[in-house]
Amino acid sequence: MSSATVPPARQRRALRGGALAASALALTGLLLPTASAAPGTGQRLDWRLCSSVAEDWPVPGDRRTECAELTVPLDYAKPRGRTITVAVSRIRATGPHPEEPLVFGAGGPGTANAATLPGLLSSGLGTLNIEHDLIGMDERGTGYSPEISCDFRGGAEPPVTASQKERAETAFDDQAEFNRRCTAVDPEFVRGLTPENIARDIDSLRDALGAEKIDFFGESFDTATGLAYRSLFDDRVKRMWLDSSMPPVFDHSAMDGTIEALAERNFADYTRWLAEHDYEYHLGTRKAAVAARLTALRAELDREPRIAGGLRLDGEWAAGLLGSTPDAWVTAANDLVTVIDGGIPGSARSATKTVRRRYGLGDPLDGLNALQYNAMDGVLPSGVAAISA
């Protein structure tokens, strides 16, 4: 199947809103009795270097990561029914006596995870590769695994004079149309996009690896995957680490407060960096002067938003850049200075592009599948995402 395109700015705002509103639903039912993974099938994986078999493999010079395709039931309640193939990756342990494999869930939802393993080697977890094979998986609906192709269309952009409420209603309607239309492509497939089924896919992978138990490290949304796996297959886990910015209790006020505090800290670091680079961006040589210049820009765009390319430049757009993390500082600075000077930022020019891709190890890789994102976050129409296999 083909990939969904990366959603434009308006849809990304809608996705974020839907995810926050429905975050508590994402973990619903993890402790309820459900169909378990199919019994051991003795499936053997054909491991090959990802750089040789995975089109657009994003890790230059990678000679260690291996890829394979795992066949799993679409619906685990019907093990002899329809099947799909899930892309998996591995970096073999370097030590002479490997222990149980360590499965890494990089989060998401909607993002490709199989190519994240090489990054672990340079992190604090890299030493674990001495005793453990590192295992990754593009969850069903993402990356090199099967998914549903569906472009985000969206209606007419609200006028610049539209209120925040009117813009939010338009974004909601656009998102609802996307969910209905894209789910109708293959409702059976969409029903299978749940943390529980991804946990079952991981257990099928454990079986194919010939491992009695696994270790699991889940970040961000894959903490939900870890919870699902532990609930369904507790006796098949040796050790599990879950690392997320989400609190154990879904308190939206607490989450918003945490996000705001992080953005404020990033803004302080960012303005200091911009002051140190005044020779390039000319926003001021003192942190306070830079902060005043940028907050004035945000206020100006709140009063008089602009439309540039396919992007609405308003206070929300500016705020997103002002809270950038260091890896995005240069791009954000170029966009902000361009807007201050009255030009069209690079992000607005790229927002008008549409890219169509296919999936499978032999097909190009894309970064985000919006339909899987919505399904996993529980924001699809009633009776679709809520149905587990």
C-alpha cells in the first residue's frame, strides 16, 4: 500500500488537539481479557542488511542493522485469516553470550521505528548491545510496514479574520472528514491499529526470534505498547523500562503545565543562543532584547495573521518556533527573521508540497502516517478504533 502524506500545519494542530482530548482513551482496555498471540509458528526471519534491502534507509554507512519482514495475523482472534507483514530490525549483540533480546519502542504514534536502533548505540543504552540484540519494529500502519494511503485534503482555509473558535471548528471538520474517508478504505485494517495488537505483534516477533522472554524499553507513546504487552504477556517479560513525558494519571492541566514549563525553558535557552549569534540573525546582543523582539512578533501576528504559501502565520505559529529544541534552532531562526523582514519562511514553502510514497522494505520510507496516529490515539469515529481484535 501507499503511505499517507505528512499532514500540513492545520492538520498537525488538529492531530495535537485530538490526541490531548482523547489521550485517556488510548490505554482503555489494556487490562481486559483479549485474544492472545497466535501459538508458536516456528516462523523464520530472513535477516539482511537494511542498507541493502530497505529503500531510503536513513542511516548512512550503516553496516550493522539487519531488517526482515514478520508475517502476523491481521486479527489475532482469527489466526488463520488475513495476514500482514510487519517490518522489523535487529542489531546483533557484540558479546559472546547474548541474553534475551531488548525490544525498543521509539514512540509515536504514526512514526517509523525500525531505523531508530543505530541511534541507541551512541546513547547511554549503547552498552546494552554487548549482551543484548537490539530489536526494532515499524508498527502496523507505519514505516516499511503495511498501512493505508490517504491524503489529507481539508477544506478552504478560514479567512485571516476568522476567530480562534472558527479556525478550531474548521480543523475539527477537516479531521473528521479525513477519519471517515480514510477508515472506509479498509475498516478491518484500521480496527487492528491498537496498542494491544502491536503488543501481540511483538510477541509474534519474540516467538520468531526463539526467545523465551524479552526485555522492553518504550519511550513516549510506546509506553502504552509496553503496558499492553505486560498486561497480556507478563510471564514473557524479564525487564521493562517505560520512559514518557505523560504522567501516570491523565491530567490535562498537569500535561499542559509541563509543556508550558518546557517551552519557557527552551525559550530562555533559545534567546540566549540568538543573542550569541547576533552577527547572523541581528535580533540583539542581549537575551532580554531578543526576547522582547520575538514576543512583539508573536503579538503582532496574533493581531494581524498572515497567509504565506500553504501556512497561516499567527501567534500560535510563532510560539511553536519560540519553544524550539536546539536541533531546530537554526531553521526556526531563519523562519522568524524572514517573517520579521516581510518574507515567506521556508516552512510555508514546504507546506504546499505533496509527496506520495509506497511501503514495504523495497519501497521508499516516509516519516508519519496520520491515520495510524489517529487510530492509536483513539480519535477515529466511534466503533472503529474502539474495536480490538
